[in-house]
Amino acid sequence: MTPSAPDTAMRTLMERLYPVCRSITGEGVRETLDVLREKLPALEIVSVPSGTSAYDWTVNDEWNVRAAYVADSTGRRVVDLADHTLHLVSYSVPVRATLTWDELRPHLHTLPDHPDWIPYRTSYYHRDWGFCLTQRRYDELADGRYPGPYEVVVDATLGPGVLNYGELLVPGESNEEVLVTSHVCHPSLANDNLAGIAVAVALAQRISAQLRRRWSYRFLFAPGTIGSIAWLAGNPEAPARVRHGIVLTGLGGPGPLVYKRTRRGDRRIDDVGAGVVEGRGGEVRAYSPYGYDERQFNAIGFDMPVGRLSRTPHGEYPEYHTSADDLDLVSDSRMFEALEALSEVVDILENDRLYRNLVPHGEPQLGKRGLYPSTGGRNASATVMAMLWILAYADGETSLWEIARRSEVGFPLLKESAAVLCKAGVLADEGPVEDSFR
């Protein structure tokens, strides 16, 4: 597939953000949000001070790192943050020390099953330090190729500061909202972190370009877990106004689209999200309390209708949380398909309506209204079939999306056909679906 304009834009954004050393706080998050604000000028960057209480959590001290490395006795840097952002355990405390191999070894992390990959490790809520490296480099150190003692430097600061998240509101006719979120806390992980961000930005741009919106749309770019909890704590009215929501992650990697249901499993976003994904040959999974920020929004105290869209979920592809989750792992066509699927979800949420057949006693004569081919034929056209399906189920209670699910006729064609039938006087528009979400 030759990348179209949206594909190229998403790829370019990911390439720009890939080298940034992100964590749950600090300059890397702010740099990332500044780049997103170039794409989404109305994006608001919010700061939450360290020590702020957020329900059962407390906002961390801010962490920033300037340099980090391990050098052997000749001064050769054998592990260096400058070479890859995953080399340092995120949130490592400041260190300047000279260590023996036995002293250094407990602070080194590898992936023995993948000797050329660097693992991703964090120490957000436990004060510690460490380095991540390939198993091959570890073995070289153990074999004495890089002799000790070793100079260890973590030139970092960890103290009072702020946690940042980005928030964009695209207003619609209703103050009730559709929430779209993506986490912004992982360094140099293309599929797990950047693909969701890139697709969310492209979706926000598409929705912003629409002339008419029934719902308001809120896009949240926040550090995982603590970011969403801090947002919820600072916006206690949010659960009451969010009618539909979806978390985006892992949308450029291997595998088909996967929709994860809300905790209740029967919300409208579940019906629409599952239907769109199944229609594209994807997979639908039940809720589990492990994953990304959908577990925060679905917590009992909030009970928000927020599902999740990904491809192969976290932990189920070998590159997950390793240096192999690089830009080569993500596919432009897979990200574009995710964007198209989300646009389809938005189209349904915006335009699903109830209709009533005004000529319900038998099939309306479409021909005399100029809606049926005058010469007949072996097969009814797709448009005629769409009209027949609508007329068969337009009882004022069955929505257009329900008809689409029954008929396997695409929602856009049904939407266009319903407008034609209304203009012809055989169908009445009963209004949008007023779904209950409580």
C-alpha cells in the first residue's frame, strides 16, 4: 500500500517523537506535548504539582535525566543513555560511583531469550537505579572484555516539580463528550506508545475539520495510570459528562484490530466498537482489570463507558517493552486502518438514528418514486437493498446501526439511503438514538 497523506503524517510524527526520553513526568513529557500542540494548536498542557493527592495515589516527584552511562576502567562507555533511551531504568535515582562487577551486576537488566534486544524497565514508585542492556553486552562484561572497576553515572534530578498532561476539547452541539485517550510516558517504544498517540492526533484533526458534531470530543494525552487518575481527581464532574470513550494503544504493530469491552460489557461503545472491529476481521475481548488506562476509567468509583482499541495486546508480542518495538515494527497501513475504524465508530456515534416506515403495509412501491430501476434485473442494486433493509426494520425502535449489524450493509450506505427515503416521503426521521449509559 502506498502511504496516503494521513499515513505519512503519522509516520513523520512518530519519527520526531521516537528519540525523546519520556517518563511519567519531566522534560520529555513536556517536549512531547509541545510537539503535539504544533499539530493541535488548541491543546492545553496542564500541570499538576508533585505531592498532589489523587484519590489513593500521590503525584510523584518530577524526574529528569541529563546523562547516564557505565564506563569500564579504560573509560569506554559500555552502556550509554545517549545510544538508546531504554538503557536507563526510568526514574533511576542520581548515582556517581565506582563499582566492582559484583556490585554492578544486580543493577543490570537483560533479556536472555532475545540477546540483541534491550528491555524496558521502570522504578516509578521505588527509589532505585539500574541499566538495561543487551544480553550480548552483558556477557562481554561478565567475560572481562570490558574490565572493571566501573564508573557509574546517573546525572538525574528527582524532586518537587509537576506532572503534565495534554487535553484538547473539540466542542459539539452537546456538552456531553466522547473521550479518546493515549498514554505519553514511554521512551522510544513505537507501537506501545507512539502509534496510539499518532492515531489519536490524526483522529482529532479529522473530527476538528467536521462542520457539524453532535458530541463534544475530549482528547487526553497523559502519562499512564497516574496521569489519568490525576485528570479524574482534578475533573470530578467528568464521569457524568463522558458518554462514550476509548483508549488507544498498540495500533501499528502486528495482528488484527482488537476491541476490549468496558467493565460492564454492554455499553454503547461496546456495541459500536465491537461491531466495527468484527466487520474488519478483528477480535473482541471481554474486560479484564489489567491493561492500560481503561482500567482507571472503568474503576467502580467512576464506572465510565470506556473501551480500548489496539492490535495484538500488551505482552502478547515478543517485541513488547523492548528495543525491538521500534519504528520498523509499526506499519503505516495498519495505523491508517485503525484511523479508518475509529472514524467509522465516530460516524456511527454521530449519525445513528431511529426511523419509522410511513408505508408499513407491505413493501412500498419504490419504482413510482423513482427509487427502483425501471428495467429490473437479476439482482437489486446495493442502494436498493439498503433501502429495503431500512424499510424492513424502521419501526421507530430499531436504530440504523442495528440494521447495519443485521444486514451487513455498510453504515455509510444505510445513512445515505435513509436520507433518500426521507426525501421521498416513505420514511420519517425519529431523531438520534438516546442511549442510556447509566
